[in-house]
Amino acid sequence: MSSTKERRQREIAAARAARQAQRRRQAYQRRQRRLTIVAAVAVVAIVGSVIAAVLLSGGGDNDNLSATDPAANPSASAAPAVPAGQTSKVGDCVYTSSGESPSRPVGLPTAAATVNKAPATMVITTDQGTMTAALDADKAPCTVNALRTLAEAGFYNDTACHRQTGGADAGINVLQCGDPTGSGMGGPGFGYANENTEGVNYNRGVLAMAHSSQPDSNGSQFFINYADPSQQGAAALAGGYTVFGHITEGLDVLDKLTSPGVEGGGSDGAPASKPQIKSIEITQGP
């Protein structure tokens, strides 16, 4: 009796093992079919993933690649947070606190009845020289006002440009800056909406804002296009990122910062040149 029972249990176990093996074979075959499909669209996927990874900023949306360890950067100390949801309105521009601590002491832009739309000039002093940019405050007034607030607070002083993309696999050629922590996760503790995204390009010298996947999440991080994007890269960027200006002087400095490429090779990561922004100054007419 006992022997029969044990034999039956062995038969049941053997049948179960056979079913599991069959399921594993079927799962493997499905994975192989999916890999074949993925391979057919690999180029498009690579371009999209690079853009998504590089141009997202803060809020846990970036990956862990960084040019600087925030813990090793004492100048990037956090400041008290403004309560989440608190707003400041400057003309039609609305700045909303995220409730997160800013990477450096800075508050919401000061409320005002109107926002300055006069032309502005941005001077970016780096460890390789100075770049000058013309800012379009008529088309991107909220962005220029926010950047001016941050620059006047010294938010950008002695900060690293933490990411770079480039090469055939990237589709876009950008240097991303504006995070005092150097991690890609830092920001001013407030956000605001996109503007000037239609009918623009992201060619060499163009300045645009990075943002997270959340709405109205422009902050302090921006990217400089150091070469024209590919056709696929341009299509992926189109309509998604606020263009606020372009480099008028110092493209040779931009080349010095980006020509060494990505650290360790590849199409996306920390810049090999370890570029440093010494200061940003923005001047604007009345």
C-alpha cells in the first residue's frame, strides 16, 4: 500500500516537472520572437531612450549616471523647502513649489503684475572660457524670468554640467547643465510650464530646458545643443522642450567642453571633460 502511494507521488512529481519544462520552453520561444521584433526597431528605440534619459530632470526620473557625487560637493547643500503647491505669479507665468528642498537656497520668483519680455543676454563663464547667449524673453518670458532669478541667487555658481550625448546612436548632441548636485536630480524646488516649443529647432547653439515626465516641471536644468540632431533626434525633440535662446559667442568654448565626448565612450553619460560652470549672469532691459 505504502509502495503504491509512493510510486503514485513520484509519477505526479514527474508529470509536474514535465509540464514546467514545457512551459519554460514555450516562454523561451516567446522571448526569442520578441527579441527578433525588437532588433528590427533597435535604432529608433536607442534614440528615444537616450533622449528620455538625458532630458528628464529631477523628481526621480533620471537614471544614476552623474558627473559629480552630491555628497562630495559641499557647495550643493540643500535649503528649506517651500510648502508644496504654493505659487507665485509673475504676469501670466505661474511658478509652483514642488515641496522638495531646492539644491541651493532660492525661493519662488517674486510675484509681479507683469513679466519682463525685453531681450536678455546670458553670460556663461566656464572653466574653458565664456559663452554668450541671446535669450528670447518675448517667446519664453517665464523661462527667462526663472533663470534670471536663479542666476541672481548664485544658483549656478561652481556647478558641473553632468551629462552629454553624442554619436550615431544618440540622435541628439547635447550638454546638460544646471544641477548644483551634479547628479541630474537637483533643482530649485519649483516648476513651471513649457513655452516656445512650436516651430523651433534644436540645432547647434540652441539652448532649451530639461524637464521631468511630470507636467509643468521645468526648473533649473537646461541643455545646450553642440551639434545638429539627426532627423530622428529632431523628430523626437520636436514640441517637447522650451527653447529660450541661442549661443551668439563662444561656440569654440562649447566645442572644448564637448569634443572629448562621453566619459568611457558611448553615447550618453558624464562628459569626459568634466565641464564646470563658474557663474551665469543674465542682464535684461526694462
